[in-house]
Amino acid sequence: MPSAVKHKLPMITMRGLVVFPGMVLNFDVTKPKFVEAVKTASLTDKRIFLVTQTEYDNDDPHRADLYRVGVVAEIRQILKTPDKVTRVLVQGLYRAKLLNVGEFETYDVADISEIKERPSELDDSLSYAYERTLKMLFTEYSSLVPKIPDELVSLVEGEHDLKKLFDLIIFNVFLKTDNKQTLLETNGLEKRVKKLIQMLTEEIKVLRFEAEISEQIKDSIDSNQREYILREQMKALSKQLGGSEEYDDETYEYTERIQALGFPEETEEKLLREVNKMMKVSPSSQEYGLIKTYLDSVLEMPWNVYTEDTINIEKAEKQLEKDHYGLKKVKERILEIISVRKLNPDVKSQIICLVGPPGVGKTSVGKSIAAALGRNYARVSLGGVRDEAEIRGHRKTYVGAMPGRIINAIKQAKCMNPVILFDEIDKMGSDYKGDPSSAMLEVLDPEQNSTFTDHYFEIPVDLSDVLFITTANTTDTIPAPLLDRMEVIELSSYTREEKFHIAKKHLLPKQLKKHGETRKTLKINDKALYAIIDGYTREAGVRGLEKKIASVCRKAAKKLVSGETVISVTDANIKDYLGTRKYLPETISKTDETGIVTGLAWTSVGGVTMPLEVIVMEGDGKVEVTGSLGDVMKESSKIAVSLVRSIAAKYNIDPDFYKNKDLHIHAPEGAVPKDGPSAGVTMTTALVSALSGMPVKHDIAMTGEITLHGKVLPIGGLKEKSMAAYKAGVKTVIIPKENEADLDEIDETVKDNVRFIPAEKIQTVLDNALVFPASAPKKTSKTSRGRTKKTAGSAKRRGTQPSATTNAN
């Protein structure tokens, strides 16, 4: 860039304004040093250097904050305004390069060098082409900028000198400061014209977008104004008809709230139609109240409110361990759900159904899941629900109509993605009002519940983000289509050891706090807790156990108030607090006896021992079965008799016993109904013992279904049955071979004290259970003590399991 000799001139920095050679403009000067610079220039050759600063907001720019090219201008006029502001009129002369900035007394001085203009070598045709392009762009630009007068457009159209045309346009268009500075720094007319064409083209594009946006805003404003005018007219009409402004404001508020929630188009139209109906009826009418209640119910829903999952596996595991003892399978399944959600937050969860006897912690598991995920929690009790409207709601045309329990649970949880627990889903019924279980099919189907429609709302509600958990005592009463939508996790009854740990870690601290006591004022030792479990409760869960502990705490509180300072409860003095033991411990015979065998049974409150007795009498082959035995158990007795006949010779039994002997099979505690196939091996062993005269070992128990060919089939409830055997003092338990894998689920205390013998054939059972004469040595069978073998599931369960009966399965 060619430059001339250096000059020193007073300097003023410009904010957001670029001056060009030939441009005439006026500006106000307020800074004292700028005022001094103007005065100094006016007293000399009236020339001053004007340069633009790079940042508009910089109040004290330095050399680095200024562009490198400015304009030397001539001061034409200086005025003082009434408010004592100096107004200067200047005209740009030539471009100059800023070399340095210095200070001279009270103003800044710039070292500059003049920039010589590069001569133009454009031919006439090219110059004319640039001229036409600039005029065309400026005409379009002026049509988009209403501030440009028509006289200026005519002046531009009449100019034929390219340099003057450039100056005329650049003086009157609105470009960015850095764009204008670029044009000022560009040397050569052709280069400046090209850049101006490019800048005008970009500016026209921006102006077009602005015009489109303005048009859209205008249309929106016009629509709003029209709506406002119509509303005002309706207000006036409403007043004449006896309405009030409060009523009108209320309806408009409903409209604004509906539009603000961003409903789908169909839903919004439906709700706005209700608002329009509301505006057309009198506030004193019944219909007005119905519509208002409906809109309030809809808008009370937490639309668009979602809680953020706090997915932390370690934290979730600690939460579950803190809230519950045992329940290993349930905890693993919950952690699996949380893990999948961490990997894929959008996954639609499988509905979990927790099935188990009362008091084992099904309901509290739901709260723990919500706490582990950081979600809100709501519980819906379905016990005794017979009306479909309880689930889906009533249609709003009925008097007293209201939404269903699902919608109310969402409102209670105050978000759209809570954990909702459906308690006692197996207790739902049906009558002439409908079948609520059919309504639950849509709720519990992840493929359908994204558009769940409550009869009262009549608009779709998205339930796909809700985590549903259901609880039941049995799956027998749950309809098959509904059960198919849920993943069943079984919670078995607590063992003696599990009850002890729950009582010590959870129930006792809870009751001590509830009764205002501490471990220092009330001491209950471990033996006392075992005594309460064994002698005062017989249940699957721990509710009764908690009540007994609470009873002890109340009696202790009375003594503490009477003056005692420390209360100690032991197994020796537990009677003083709970009275006489209600349940005696199950015991086995101390001697080996003939025809008596200890069997094992499953009940709804856990496992029990079930001795079976057989006596042989002279007769004509009758078989008597007593002890409130069910049909399945009676069939087992017939199978056992036939099997014994087939193996009679092997055990020195009279082959004609079925002709000349009468058999009586009895299960004690005749008032308790009993049923199930798993007493088959017990009956067979008792029959062989009674008919052969060989006694049965007193410390052995057994369970298993038998076939006519002597195969031992698998049973269920091994965990509970083995605990019953351990409590009764049994040292050896014979189990079906196929149940060997279920030993993983058995309590460690039981495995350490009981020997398990897996049997595949009845001979293994008899060889290990009977006491053979010394002259007839028997084969010993391989045993299993505390064997840990992975199993994919519990053993097959056969036979019926009435809740009020002892089940020998």
C-alpha cells in the first residue's frame, strides 16, 4: 500500500462510525481531550485525524484498540449547543494510515501517513457493468429499507461516474462497522466496488429474512388483536346478560393455561371447545360448574413435569439392603432394571408382579425402588375393586363423575414418571358394572399405555414413562391375559433366621423409637427374639412378630414409667411380657420306630414337619386313610401301596399282604386339611417299615413325589421344608435328585447342620431311611451337604395349594 510523508495531527476516535473521503457529517464531542483536539485543529490548518475503534463499549481505547486506517478530515464548523456539548461539522479529505499514537498536553496526537489512491484502469464496458449492478442492488435495498427517500434513489439512478456512485451509496447504506472499515482499507476502485456488491447482496438477504419475520409477527399480532376485540365484544354482551368481568377473566385464563401447556393439536382443540362452552353458559348454571370442575381436573395434572432418575447402582443396592433383609432375587431383579435404564433411559420397563404371602415386604419394596431411582411414589390399592370406572374413571356426564385411580395416582405423585404400586391386584373382582382387570390390560401394556384414555378426561395420557409394580398373594385369581403382561417374582415366606435378622435390624429399632425407648433402657437378647419367633408367632411374614415386639415394648414402658431404669428381656422371662407360649416347638421322636416316618410339608406360613403313621392289622386287604387328607394325597397312598406290592420280595414282605392285611395310614393333626403329592416317598417308607418290621431312623425326614415305578419326582418349597426339618432337630433330609439345584437357596445355617441326600429312585430312600438287620447290609448313597449349584429356577411344583391347608407338596 503506497504511503506518503508522515504527519502529526490531533486525533479523535469514533464509535461505530466510519468516515470516508468526501463524506460530510456532524457529530457531538463530549470528552475533554476530544474537545481540546478540535480546538487545536481549528486554530491551525483545521485538519484532524478520525479513526474508528474496534470495540464500541471501550471508553479509553489504546493503539491496539484502533483500526489501522482512518481519514484526515477538515473541520467546517464548530457549534456549542445549549447543553454545552460541542457539535462539529467535518468533511473527509483522504485516507491515512495510523503509525503511532502520542499525547500532547491535553489531547491525543496521531502519527499518520497519507495513503495514495491506486489509479483505476477499468474499461468503459466493465465500468458500466459495475454501475448497473450497484444501481440494481441499491434499488432493491431501498425497497426493503423504508427510511431511504425517493430523491436519493433518483440521484443514484442518475449518477454515471463509478467513483461518485460508490461514494453516494456507501454514504447512505447501513452496513456493519467492520464491513465499512474493510471498504475504507481497500485500495483500488474496482476492489472496493466488488466488495460493496458482495456486502449489499448479503445485506439484502438479511433484510428479506427480517421482512418475512416482521410479516409473520404482524399476522400474529393482527390475529391476537382480532381475538382481543372479539373477546371485548363478548365481555360487553356478557355484562348486558348479567355476567361479570371475573367470570370472563377466568375463562380467558383457562385458554391461556391450555395453550401454554403445549398439548397435541387434537387435545388442545378438545379442551378449548370446553372453554368455549363455558363462555356461552351462565356462571350460575349447573353446566358451568361441571365444565369448570372438568377443566380444573385436567389442568391439575402435572403435564410436562418429569423427575430426573438418579441412577447409581451402588446407592440403589445400599438402599435396598438398608430397607430389606433377604429377598435376594427381588433385589437382583430391581438392580437389573436400574442397570438397563442407565444404559438406555428410553426403555419401556417390564411390569413386575411381586407374589408372596402377607407380611413379607412386597409393598415396601415399591417404596425402596422409588427411593433408589429418585422418583416420586404413589400407591393404588386394588383390593375389593369391582367397578371398571374405578380404573378408567366415570364419564363426566354423570353426576359426581371423577377421574379413575390411575389419574389420581399421577396427581398424587406430582410428575408424569413416578413409581406406581398396584397393591393386591389379585383381589380385584367383577360384577355387572364391568371387569376392572380388563381395564388394567391397557394400563400395564407398554405398547398401549402411551395413549391411555380416562373416561372422565377423554384425552390421551402418556403412561409409558411410569414404572408400574404390582403385588399379589397368589397368581391363581389373576386373569391369564393380565398375568401375561407382568413378570412374576415370587417372595417366599421368611425362614426362622431371616425373621431373627429382620427383627434385630429393623423391627426392634423401629418399635423402640416408636415407644420412646432405647437399647440402653430396654434390652432384648437374641434368645428372647428366637423365643418370640418360635413360641408366639407362626406366619410367613413378620407382621405378627412386630406386634409381639411392640407388646413387649409397651409393657417395658409401663415398668420404666413406674421407676425402673433398665429392662432386660430374655428367653427365661419372656412369659412375663407375652404370657404362655402359643406354639410348641416341633420335635421328632427320640427313638427309631416302626411305621412312623417324618415327612415335610409346605404351608402358607412356612414349612412344617408332618409325621405319617402306618399300622398293619389282620384283615381282608382294606386300606384306611385318615387325617383330613385331600384327593391328591389319597391317590399318593394308593400309588404307595401298589409300589410296595411290586418290591415286597426285596424287603421280606408277605406278597399277599394286600389280601390278608388291613392297612391304616394316618397323618396327625386331623383338624388341619392336608394335600399334595410330595408325601409319596413318606407313605411308601412308612408302609415298607410297617410291613417288613424294620424301624425308620428317628432323625431323618423326607419329601418327594413317587411314581408307580419308584421314581422320585421334584417338589416345591424346599427352602421352607428344610428350615422346618432343622428346627425340629432332623439331621438328614432325603430330597428328589432334581431338587439338588435348589440347595443354593437354602439358609447357610441349615446347610451347616443338616445332611441332604438326593434320591432318584425309591430304593435310595429306603436304603437310607430304614434300620436294616445286621445280617442284611445296605448300600449307602452319596450325600449332599451345603452343595452350591447354580439353578435357573425353582423346582416344579405339583398339586394344589389351598391357602388354608397344609400342603405336602
